[in-house]
Amino acid sequence: MNKYEKEFKFGKLLNYEVEDNVVIIKFKQEKVFMRIINSYMINFFVPLYRKERNSKAVENLKDSHCDFEVENIENGIQISTEKLLVKIYDEFKVDVYDKKGIILCEDYRGEKEHFKRRTADFKLAEAEGHDLKEVFEEKIYISKKMEEEMYFYGLGEKTGHLNKKGYHYVNWNTDDPKPHGETFDRLYKSIPFLICLNKQNAFGIFFDNHFETHFDMGRDNPKYYYFSGADGNLDYYFIYGPSVKNVVEGYTKITGTMPLPQIWTLGYQQCRWSYDTKERLMEIANNFREKGIPCDTLYLDIDYMDGYRVFTWNDERFENPEAMIKRLNSMGFKLVTIIDPGVKVDKGYKIYDEGLKNGYFATDNQGIVYRNEVWPGDSVYPDFLNSNTRKWWAENQKIMTDTGVSGIWNDMNEPASFKGPIPDDVMFDNDGIPVKHKEAHNVYGHMMAKATYEGVKKETGKRPFIVTRACYAGTQKYSTIWTGDNQSTWEHLRMSLPMLMNLGLSGMGFCGTDVGGFGHDCSPELLSRWVQVGTFTPLFRNHSAMGTRDQEPWAFDENTEEINRKYIKLRYKLLPYIYDAMWNCSKSGAPLIRPLLFNYQEDKNTYEINDEFLCGDNILVAPVALQGAKARMIYLPEGETWIDYWTKEEYKGGQNIIKETPLDICPIFIKGGSIIPIGEDQNYVGEKQIDTLKVEVYLCKENTETRYHHYIDDGESFKYQAGEFNDYKIKVANGDKVEMKVKIIDHNYEDKYKKIEFIIYNLNGKSLNVNGEKVNVVDGKAIISNWVG
Ligand code: GLC
């Protein structure tokens, strides 16, 4: 028993009171505030640390009025909503049932019996460099009974497999550039949100606590799973499904959904640490256009700055950046620049002087500005928990946007520190509530992203494109994320799949990895396979470290270049579909990249598939992530017909099939009956004026009836929020004949399509009607020219 365990006691349940939608439950030692958010979401709040909430994740949560009842039961109380039955007993033991009385989540009653580490001589093992686990002294600890058949997902960016059963993870944002393997229990991000699947019933637990937190899914003892926190309040949400989809929707209701991005951010992006002169950058830009490889975005890493001073340019290597960016823009490129939090200690440097004068930097416990080291050498850390600092940082974005920069990449914001860890008692001024580093650390990157988002929004009036490495729950409201410094290894390509799927389930709808791998030297085969995955992930950015082998699409040989071109072009073809999926994600949290179980929860075979994923509702991708693999097994979920994208062959769902996988083929399957809007062949978003709605329809032998919503707007501004968008509703019924209906339901966006073109696969000689009229099909194509929507 550690020294805190004794304190973490609630005692006997004494009584309760109801105030609006909050049931205040009094125990001998503590008071629990149980807030009924709606019939399927409940928040438990115990102010163990301080009275007021200090949530950085939850900003605008509105409770829906719902009926609930509270009654006394033997030894406890029971609260019932339309969907849930919650029983609460002494010691704040909570059991949650569904309305049929089936147990979903039961607090564990037994003793804490974690396995013991035999530690004969720790020091000796450490001398050889073994990283031995420290004992975590938690103040908050909640354990739940492991049910017979449980699966765990979510938790954001974690190593390992899709199902987290048997793993233990730590939320403490960490910059460790060593190759991330399964032994890494912490990475750059902290998202304390776990999805549990108990038989067919899913529920989520969101532990809103940004001190160091741990989640253990039966590693310490297979009889229970638990979450624990170093300090802070006990503040957790129970989110009922029963589908994983509903749980994700509930979680993003609480923490916010990813906002709709500008379309160009969904195009291909090229980055490298060492595009260190204007000439090199322009050479990269010219290569894309000369080689006909589409690309929308180029990045500048830290090399563009003057001595790594943020918000400055190196005038020698990047003389006249405005003119350079204008030239890039005229070629159809957007430029994104990196901005790190560490500010160089340098008298006379505007950012340092201003920050120092106004008290914008974090201090030690004596009030002296705290220093550590990052790229510029001696550096200080802006206090992003303070709204004045955020305002100042937001205003500084103007320096970049005025130069013509289109997006900001926030890095090193765990925050990283080269001269050892930042001490626990470094102070941040959280708008009058001073907090120590141990409370600020996990939300530092989150608050930096928020400041950057607000600044870019104000300066450009467009939907900000921010990329961040560190994050906390809810960062999706401000920023895209990438998974930091992976390596050019097959192992990391494989690991990126469950990692991205779990990020998607954790609210991070806009996520990606460094395509080709960051550290280590990429190989032509690895890049070819990685670009095939990147094609279907929300953020599609090739990035690599200084000193590693070049890995631009053309960096190897003609064949590799051709494969890159083929898949990047496929990405542009799918952009309208991907944008539709992002629109849906912005409303319901349903991520673009998602595990098969998200759509096929009734098919248990999908629960542990690590190496296939769905891209939206209609596309299944089974990438090759093994060197030299000539074929691979693919599981096709039950209840659908699946159509091979390349050959148009049909397969029944509910079986494993084997597909040959020559290097230029990534197995892709389209769900039978799917409607997929497609784009033009373009070098960049907006290159061509588009007046035709092109739609692919994948029919199959089975009769199907499918619906699809296709969304368009100006692709960059916030006008859609005032209704300036068009929503095209398409319905396809495939029976004896094929009947389609197209209707435009919201149509406040002026730039409408003038024509529709259907590309129909597997029509099998059937006749086609569109909006009640017979239409000719020539070579699988039907064009309706006089259609005005
Ligand atoms: C960090 C980032 C990486 C970047 C490098 C230099 O390692 O994760 O993406 O290239 O810093 O800025």
C-alpha cells in the first residue's frame, strides 16, 4: 500500500440531494457530484484537489435536459436514465448497467494486487542502460472488474496493437527520439480516453485529468483494469454506446469535434528537415510540377529561422521570403512553417524582450524566469496557460501570415528540454490560479495550439491549418496532429496503422504519420508501401530528418516515382470523398481512418484487425507493411459484398481472402453499392474550375439500396457556418433496374455543379433511371448535361 492509498477513501454513503441535473452524493469523507449530461453520458466529479474544475479539454459542453430518477436501494442509491442504470454504494463503488439490466462496467471490489517486480539489484540493470519502470505514486485510483470478453481501444497515440488489452500506458507527453517500440509506454500526446467493448456493448471512460495519468488494461492483474492519476481532481465521464460510433460521438460532444479543414490541407504535403535555402525549396517545388506529381503544401522546418529564433527569417538563406512565397503560391503551393515554443534567451530579440517585460514566461518557484535548452540554445518557455501570453502569441502569428505563410506547425511542445526534465515546481500562471509544471505539462502543447489557432484565424479569416506534436484531449478543435519522430522501418509502418486508428477513435480526426519515416534511411520499397497508406490517411505528409537519405517521391528510381505518382493522384481523385468524410467528422467525430469494428461491431472477427482499416464508410484498405510480401490475407467484414477497386471483382463479406500484392498494388475494396464522388486530375486543389459532379457507383450482384451525401463549399472560409454550402443527396437502388435520385438539399453556395457524370461499375446490362428518366449508359458512363441541381 503506498502512502496515498489511505487518503483515497470515500467511506459510507450517507445521503444525496438533487440539484437540476446533478445528484450530489455525500459519503462520510467526500462529496461526489454526479452530473447527468444526457441519457447516456454521466460525469463524476470529486474535488479532491481544488474546488473548481481546471479542464482544458471541455469548453462548451451543454447538458441536454433528460429525465432521470434517483431512489434508495439496498446499501446504496440507484440513478436511472432512459438508457442507463447506475448503482452507487459505500466507498463510491459504481456499477453501470444498460436498461435491460446487463452489466456494462462494474467497480472492482477486491484488493489491489498488482504483480510485483522482482528487483534484486535495480542499479546494476540500470548501469547497462535498461530502462526500469519506476513505481508510480498515484493519488487517484479507480479500478473496474475485467469482464470475460473485453477489448480496449482509444488512448490516442500509443504504441502496440489496436486492442489495448494487457497493456499499461502512461500519459506524460514525452519527446524521446529513440525508435518507438512496444516498450514505449508514453509518447508525445496524452488523451486519457479509453473505449471498452464488453461483449457487444461499448462504453467510454474519459478521465479528464492532466497530471500524469496511467491506464492499465489488465497488465498488472487480469482481474481488473484501472486508471490512476498523480494528483488533481477525480473527474471522469462515462459514455455509453452501445456502439463504438456512439461512444466516439459522445466523447467529441464533450471535448469538441475536429473543425472542417481547408481543402488544400487534404492534398499531398512535402516536408524535410533541411530545405535550408530558398533555392533548395524552389527546386523541390519545380520538381513536383515538372514531374506532374500533385502537391499542395511545402514545409519549412527550423532551418528557415535566424539562429532558431521563432518568428524570424534567416535573410541570407531566405532572402525576401514574401516574394518567394508569392512565387510558390502562383505555382499552386502553400507554405507551412514550423514554430517551436522555446524562445531564445537573447537581449535585443523582440520576442524575448517582450515576453520578459510582460511576464509571459514560466518561472521557477522563486518567480525567476525558468531556462532550459532547445534548438536555439538557452531558452525560455512561454506560459501558454495564461490568456495574456496566448493573446500575445496569437498576435505574433501575424509575423508569419503577413509574409504569406498559410499554416503553422507547432513542434517540441511537450515541452521538450535538452538539459534534463523540467522540474515539477516550475510555475505557470493559469489566469490567477498558479499551477506547477506537473499540472501544466500535459496541456502545454494543447494551449500552444489553441493560441496558434486563434491567432491564425484572426489574421487570415480562414480555417486555420495548425499541426502539433504534443496534445491533450480536445486538441482536435485547434489542430491537426502528427505522430512525431518515427523511423523509416517496416515495423513503424505497421505500428502506424493501429496508432492512427486509435487516434481517430480518440477524437483526432485529422492525423497522420511522417510518410516514409522520419529517422533512419528510407528504402524505395518502404516508401512505395508507405505512400499507399498515406493516400488514405487524413494528413498525407512525407517528412524526414536532416542527414537521412532523401525520400521525396523521385528520390529513388523511376518505378518508385511512378508508384508515388499513381497513389498521390489517387488521393486527389478521392479528395471530394475525403472532404465529405471530414465534413461528417466535424459533425459527429466519426474519423476518416478507422478500424473495421467501427462500422462492423456485430462482426467479432474485426475486433483485432491491426493491418486493415476503413477510409470513411465505403473504402477498405489492406496495405502491405511487410518487406517483400507478394501476397496478403485480407478479412472482409460480414454483411457486405466487397468489390476489388483494381479488378472490380466481387467478394462476399465474412471471409478471409488472399490477394497478390505486386509493389504497385495496395489492396483496396469498395463496399458494394457505394457512391463515391471523385475529383479531377489536378496538380493542386483549385488548379481546375470544376463544373461537373463526377460520381462513381459500385454496383454488385446483390440488390442494394444506398444513400450518400456530397458536400461542397468554398473550401477555405467560415461562410459554411452561415449556411453557404451545398449538400447533394444521392440515392441508388439496384434491383431489376438501377434507379438513382439526386437532389440538392442545402444550396446556399453559389458555385453549383452544372452537370453530373456517373461512372457505373458492374451495371451488368441493366437499364438506368436518374430522377425518374431513362438515361443512356455508354462505356459505363452516364452524363446528364442539362442538370442544374
Ligand atoms: C523534431 C520534430 C521533427 C523536426 C525536428 C526539427 O524532431 O519531431 O519533425 O523535423 O524536430 O525541427
